[in-house]
Amino acid sequence: MPDPGLKAALELNGPEACLAYYRDWAARYDGGFAETMDYRLPAHVAAAYMSTGAQGPVLDVGAGTGLLAQSLREMGFAGEIDAADFSAEMLERAAGKGLYTHLAQADITRPLALPRRYAGLVSSGTFTAGHVGPEALPSLLDVALPGAQFALSVNRRVWTAQGFDRAFDALAAQGRITALQIIEVQVYGPAATTLDPDHAADRAQVVLFRAA
Ligand SMILES: C[S@@+](CC[C@H](N)C(=O)[O-])C[C@H]1O[C@@H](n2cnc3c(N)ncnc32)[C@H](O)[C@@H]1O
């Protein structure tokens, strides 16, 4: 059976609905969703980040239960990783894994009460339907050190529909970001094909760029 959480998660409309949704989904996220769907996006983002030279400290944006930090550790990243997410229940799961130095409960669409100290910002699965749009990008740039490396996934379904393409082009034209590069990846592995044909073929753009 596909985890019934995915379809509903992608149809959420607004931050309150999203927050309420993850309150319940947190307990089933790793075992009921990520494992059964062979969720590969965190590993793709981690690999893209590692390919850039991977400096810390890193902020994992919409960190959830910590799957991206787990992939970074498995790939040998030894630097500091902090987590930001607005769901207390998801962060509680992440905290239990002992992967993060600091965990911040924060809405990333608002100015973040975090120091400008990050040499890297990474994110998987947060910029997708029913979740976060390009309006969060300025808050993230505000906590990035000059030259900080970003590796953020954006689901292909929302890339144009929510204006991510235009937002990245505008930030580049304004000189706020440099070295923009896009790698397209599969979100799920083959196990998803029979479990959830509607989403099994989902693709995401892993967007690599540097803060100016
Ligand atoms: C699909 S999960 C991805 C979690 C993790 N990065 C992964 O790949 O497994 C999306 C996460 O984004 C968080 N999120 C959604 N909207 C947010 C917002 N406005 N501010 C902070 N976190 C948000 C949710 O709480 C959830 O943990």
C-alpha cells in the first residue's frame, strides 16, 4: 500500500494545514513513507552538495526527521549541521537521531532568527506542492555567509507553476546568487512504481548556487 500521507501532503494549502499535517505524519514518515516509497531525494541532494566541496556549518532547511543529514553523514560529511523546520514533531524525530548541533523551530517563509553563519544550505522535499514556494529564498540568503553553497531540491511539478524558474533568474540578475546549476533527479526508486503510480515518476531539480 502507498503511504496515504503523500497524496494529502502534496495537496496542502497553506502553512497552518502543513503544520497540522506533519503533527500526525511525523510518526509514520520514515517507516511508512520514506522506506516504502524508496525516497531517494535526500541522497541526491547530499551527493550534489558533496560534489561542491561541502563546507560546514550547514543549515538543513525543512529538515523534517533528518534524512538529508543522515545521507550527508553516510557520504562522509563531518562538519556541523543545524536543522530548521516549523514542525515540532518532525524536529523531535530528528533530534532523536543525534545528527544536528542545533535544531530551530522556524517558519522559513519568514525572516529567520538565526545568525548569518552558514557556509552551506541544503534542502530536500520542502520546495514542493502544498509546501514552500520561492518566497522563502531571501530568508535563506540572509543567514548565508558570502559565497555559501546552496543545494536545494524543487519538485518539477512546481518549478514553473510556482515561479521558481523566474525567482532564481531574478536573484541571478540582481547579483544576489552566482554559479547557478541545475541537476534533474528522480524523487523515488523503483519500489514506488507499484505502490503509488501517480507519484512514482516524480522528478525534482536539485538547484546548486552560491550566495554572492
Ligand atoms: C517532505 S518533508 C521533507 C523533510 C526532509 N527534508 C526529507 O527530505 O525527508 C517537508 C518538511 O518541510 C517542513 N516545512 C514545510 N513548510 C515549512 C515552513 N514554512 N517552514 C519550515 N518548515 C516547513 C515540514 O514540516 C516537513 O518537515
